[in-house]
Amino acid sequence: MSLMNEESLEALIVRQMVEGGWEQGAATDYEPAYALDLPRLTTFIEATQPDLVEALSLREATSTRHEFLSRLQGEITRHGVVHVLRKGVDHRQHHVDFFFPTPTPGNAKAIELFAANCFTVTRQVHYSVTATGLSLDLVAFINGLPVFTLELKNNITKQTFDDAVDQYKRDRDPRELLFQFGRCIAHFALDDQQVRFCTQLKGNQSWFLPFDKGWNDGAGNPPNPDGLKTDYLWREILAPASLANVVANYAQIVTTKNPRTGKKASSQIFPRYHQLDVVRKLLADVESHGPGRQYLIQHSAGSGKSNSIAWLTHQLTEAKHDEANAFESVIVVTDRVILDSQLKETIKSFMQVGSTVVHADRSGDLRKAIQAGRKIIVTTVQKFPYILDDIGKDHRDRTFAVIIDEAHSSQGGKTAAAISMALASGGAAEDDETVEDAINRILESKKMLPNASYFAFTATPKNKTLQMFGEPFPHEGGTGYRPFHSYTMKQAIQERFIVDVLENFTAVPSYYKLMKTIEDDPEFDTRRASKKLRAFVEGNEHAIRLKAEIMVDHFHSQVIAKHKIGGQARAMVVTSLIPRCVEYFHAISAYLSERKSPYKAIVAFSGEHEYKGIKVTEASLNGFPSKDIADQIRDDPYRFLVCADKFQTGYDEPLLHTMYVDKTLSSVKAVQTLSRLNRAHPAKHDAFVLDFANTAEDIERAFTPYYRTTVLSQETDPNKLHDLVADLNACGVYSPESVDKFVELYLQGVDRDQLDPILDVCVAEYLELPDEDDQVGFKGTAKVFTRTYNFLSSVLPFGNPQWEKLSIFLDHLIPKLPAPREDDLSAGILETIDMESYRVEKREAMRIALADDEGELAPVPASGGGHTADPELERLSSILQTFNDQFGNIEWTDADRVRRLITEEIPRKVAEDEAYQNAQKNNDPANARVEHDRALGRVMMAVLRDDTELFKQFSDNEGFRRWLSDAVFHSTYGKSA
């Protein structure tokens, strides 16, 4: 075992890095006060800038050296280590270089300087000035400046990358100099099977992203016949030549400014593996084959395509073929204003190319930019035909790279219409045509240009797109087409880089069936939620109001109350038409006000429309300009974004958690719309879709070509949880006392050392089960319980605290249960859950569950207690007569039952309404009538479950509604005790 422990893994990595061009450093050379390997820095400057060694007093601890090192620390603090490596530092009359980049072929001096760079890897670095006993497994330096830290774990000794992540979060103080923002490029947590990285340590809020190759279109890494699964990290990515390329072209601190508030925020970017891989493979293919080729890059929504495009754009300007530049200009075609800004800011930060980027809004600007030979031209999809005309006719002797961003239009129907008109020369636009379809048509009509290469990025390629840009390959006796590079939705979800939007997808019929299933179960509270369900009277204001209430109630009880995304969750309402969108906005706003909710809604649609005789725009309704919508929704009090054909594609907002859909979606549009929820956030563990218009089967059919796996939730019988709990209890792995104790401590926020002993005792009991089948059975049942309960708890207002406790307990026990290796190769305590934010979320869920349970307990009946008297139906004959006279022509399926409802049940239930009773006590008929009408509305919602005919007449037939309201009021007012 000593040959396979963590220490041996550390030694192996260092040995292989040294074989690949690194030097092994000495831990004693590290200076914690400056976060430097000072001897290596001195050696590098001595070899490349010998005059500075004495001028800066690098060999002696003098005030001159301290002044210089303080200046260096200040520059790293202000700009980051990457900036210092690229640009150097000016100190007094001197300029000091800290790195020499990859040389161009034939430049002997540059080759000599690059060879003088010193890449050092050091084991067990004691990084703290005060806590001198703390150390890191590995630190990587370039010329004495730290660029990466690495914490290693070993699956064979029952520790995984998750434990390394946990170590960074809990044991590595971000205030230590080495861990401060920008001081290192990234921090790696890895084991022998998987890799994660973080660019900014923030304690428990540190966000570690996957850096794996992927395996079978999913997470993880493929078997490596020549070594460890993760050795690509230190043998390939961190090899000196590769790392020099990363420093020069990828790693960067980016500062963004909120246009509304003016606040600036900095973040450090480092490529994910698939981003680095696709850009390098594209550049290699260009270098090998030159211009005139097509490339299709299928990367999942939310996978970072904006940065991938920015990195590719910059490097294509310098890409070589036959020792000459492959392209004279790179043209980026997009319809996303946000991406335009990202591209310009990211590219301008790389070296000296900022002045070569031009944005062409008009055809004249585009033509001038092409004629002037500008290196990078960012333009819109509407200008696409002009691009093809210009470079195909007037510039045949020049070469171009055309990068086409994913075909979406986040700015609404007007943009799509303008694009279709602009591309009309390519043929008549088809119904429901997307931007991708339009681009395909124009390319088909004009043909691919031999002097241009096309790079098409999309998450959801259509068949024409695959054939036009994809790579051909033999397939079942013919020719198939596949992307040049792919990063699947399956892999992104399994890596938790994006959230699985289908995991908690619920169609309203399913929602209703769930509620019906548990009506007779005393452990659930369904009364308040179920009374507003099944509002399917389409196209009228009343139906929209009912559905708006369902949305708002669900959001408050299942999203806000459960502290989703750390209490910052937002919701999107997707509507089919602009008039419907405006009605939803008013209905949601009104109900939020009635609930005295602290939150508000924002509406998003294109153009000017009439609402109740008044011309309205989104700006007039919102009270601020349209351009501010994306920023405003991030700030309270705004929590609902009500949309009609806007923000449903190309919109990137990690705080979106819940989507309410009242629009028929199909194919690519379904995938793009629901994928607005998939953006990851450190405190985001799930997403939820409540769909009024589509079935689970519809959505499954749309996602299947792009998703690779299907985990749609179908109707679930909550009573099955009783059976699962019984099976789990029977195994004897845990006791009710151990569950209660664990959850009590967990919700108090105690440290791991008080929680793990409880779990470890249960693991021991698990190992004592008679045979492996019993172990597999317990673990499988536990997983089914947690998955089912977590889904149901996102839909229903549960009132069973014991199940909530068991769910929390099993969420932490399952990863610790040993299993055959093929069962779970990434097992590790806490897995990828951020324990602190999850703890807060579960604490809120427990509070709600307990409160609901207690709130629904019936009081102990007292002998002789009063009760609400049944209404005295003195006007029964009169009611029946007027009903038959006015509405006898309506063909009721069960006329007798309808009459009984109208004359008996509905008046009785209205009379029992507490608010209506209180209003009568005040002897104020006007106020009583208001409360009566509200009570009648609530009773009719309950009637909806059993008699949709009657409810439809009440909703649609104004005369019937007025008559019923009058009849019930006159039969109940003043008749209740």
C-alpha cells in the first residue's frame, strides 16, 4: 500500500513533471512573506537581465531588495500574476521582465530567452508566515512566481478530489498571501481519476469547476493505458510549452462594469479542458490545412462558448499555414450584444491586439473594415449576406475566418424578422424559421467560399447545419456528419457545470395528479396548494389570474421559503403572445401586492402594444429602459421576469432557478428555452420547471438528440416513499436517534469532526449486512428515496419532518457507503455539494416543513363546542326556478349534480368561509358582499377539481356568474352563526 498512497502519487507527479521539462524546487526556498521562490527569481533575472541583479540587490536582504519586492507584490495585487508575467514591472528607472514568451520560429534571441525561463515544482510548501506548520502538496512556479497550487488525493486510500476541494474550502485561508485573488492562476484539487480547479478561493464559497476530458459523452476521464487517468494535467496541460501558451493566450483577469450602477467587478478566467482542447485542435487543423474548410463545434448551452469564441478569435489572427498568416481578417457574426462586449473586452486584454478590433453595426462600416484589412471584425447576423458578397466578389485574393455564434436571438421577434428580411435573397423564409435556418439558406444559395473558413458554434445543431458544417464519415453504407468537437449536455450536467433542467420538470397535469394522489394522506398539507390547480380555461383574464396565483404561491413556498440559490433565486415566466405576456405581468404584479410580497415582476417584449385601450411598452410598464432589464432582474425587489419571445435564447443568468411555461415549445426551441435555467452558481443545487402547455413526453422528445440521457420526472406516487422508508428501516443500518442527532448537529453548523463519527457508525453497520446484495439493495433504495423525496419536496408543501431529516441524513451517508468500483468512481463525502449553502437551504426546508405540519393540526375538540351552522336555504324553489329559466338551455352532463352543487354545496361552503362570516358580524352589507364574492371564487376553484363544466360556465359566462353570485349571497347573508 505504501507504493499507492498519497505521498507516492505526489512523488510520481513531480518525477513525471521533471521528465517533461520542469525542475524540482526546494521547500526551504519559498519566502512566505513575499509568496516567492526567491532563489529561482534571482537566478532567472541573473541569466536574462544580469545588470539588474546588483541594481536591485537581489543577493542580499537589503532595503533596496525589500523595496523592489514590495513593488512586485503591489503590482501582482493590482493586476495579477499573469499581467506581471506578460508585461513585467517598472521599478524606479528599471524595467524588469519576469517571463519570456514562446518564440517565433527563426528568432534565435527569443529562443534563447525562452529557454532561460525556469519552470519549478515544489513539494510540501509551507505557505504561511504565522501558521508555519501548514503546507501544500505541490506549488508550481514560473521564474519564482507561483502560478498554480495542487492538493492531491488518492482513491485507493479512500479519498477523492472532493476531499481536496473540501480542504481548500475549509483549511486554506484566502487571506494568506499565496491564496489572495490573482496571486495564482488557479488552484487544482485532483486525485488519480478526476480534476477540479478554482481561480479564486473564498472559503466555503470557493467554486471549483471540472477539468476532465470526458468519457462516453459524460463526466470523468477515459482509461489511460500509459499511466494515470489524470496525468494529462501535468504531462500535457502544464508542460512548459503548453503552460507558456496558456499564460500568453488564455489566463486573464477581466474587469466588468455594471452599466446601471457603475460598480466594477474583477474575475480571473482560466479555460476548462474542453475550451482549451477545442481552440487548440482548431488552430492545429488550420495550420495543417489552411483556409477553405468548415468546422462545427457543438458545445452545450452554458458551457462557456463566449470565452471559447474570444480565445479562438484572437489566436486565429496569428494562426499560420505554410509559414504565412492563414487569415487576413477574422469576422465574428453574432446577434448578441452581450457577446459583442465580452469579445471586445476579452480580446483587448490580450497583448497588443486591442486596436485591431472593430465593431461594424452598419453595412458601410463592415465594408470599410474589410477593405482596411482590420484584423478582427465583430458584426451582426443581419450583415451576413453583405459579408459573403464582399469577400466572395471583391476580395477573392484574400483569406477570411468567419466565426458564427450560435443561432439565437435573445432580443425578440423583431430581430428575427429583420434577419429573415436581410437574408431574403437566399430564398423565401419558412414558417417559424430560426436564425440558424436563415444562415443555412443563404449559404446554400451562395455556396461556401473557398477563400474563407467557417467556424460554427451551436449547442443544438439541426440536420442541415450538421451537413453543411460537420465532418463527413462513413455511416451505414452512406455518409454521416458529425461535429468537429463536442462537449455534450450530458457531460456538462454530470460534471455539475450546468444544472439539469429536466430533473424537476413537471407538467401541470402531473402536478395535479401528484396532488390528487396524496389528498387522503394525513402527512401532507394539500388544501392550500391544490385549490388553485387545473386552471385550464384558456384565453381569458380569469384563467391567467388563476395561473399567476399558482406561480406566485409556488415561488414563495417552494423557492423563496427553501432558500434556493442562497435566497437569491429568480423565476422566468414564458408566455406565447405579447398580449398574454402583458396580462400575466399585471396579474402577477397584482397578486404579489395582495400577498404583501416584497417582490416585483419585470415584463419583456418587443415594440409597442395596446392594453385596455392604452399604448404600452416594456419601458413604460417597468419604469426603466429596456436595456436595463438584464441588470435589474439581478437586484431586489425584482424576482419574476415575464417574457414574450425575449430572453428565451442566448440569455445567461445563473440566478434563474424556476421557469413557469405557458407556451407550446418543440424541438430546438424547447431545449434553448428551458436551458436558460441551467447556468451554474456556487449555491445552486437544482432548477424547477412548471409547464402549463407541454407534456413530459414533448420535452423528452425535444431534448433527446442533444441530451444523451433522459431523467425526466414522470408522475410519482408519494405513497411509495412509505414503502421505501420501511425497507430502509428494516436494514438496521441507522436508528431514528442517529438520524435525529445528525440532523440536529448539521443544522447547527457544527464542524465535520462531530458529524463523521455518526455516519461512520452507520457505515460499519452497513458493512455488517449479510452479503453484498443486501448492501447494494440498501444503497440503491437510499438513492431512490433521496431522489424521489428531493423531487417531490420541490413540488409539494410537505409536512413530514421525519422524511426531511432522513433525506438530509442519507444525502451525507450515501457517499460514504463502499460499493463495487464500477458503482461510483467519484464517491467522496459531500460530493459536489457546497455544504454550507446546502445546510442553509435544508435548514429553511426543515423550518417550513415543521411549521406546515404544526399549522395543520386540528385543535382538540371541546365538548359542547360551537360550529358553523349550515345555511338556511329558504329560497331553494326560487333559486331552482330562476336557474332553469335562465340557464336551462345549457346541456349539462349531470344536470342533477349541478343543481345540487348550486343549491346546496356551494352556498354551504361559502357560508363557512371565515372572512365572509367576520364581514357579516360588522353589519356592513357592502363589505360582506366583497368578502362573499372572494369566498365564492375560492369555493369555485375547489369545484374545479370535480366539475370543470360548472367552473367553465362560471369563468366564461358572465350572466351565469352574476346570477350565481347574487343567488348565493341572498341565500347566505345574515344566515350564518
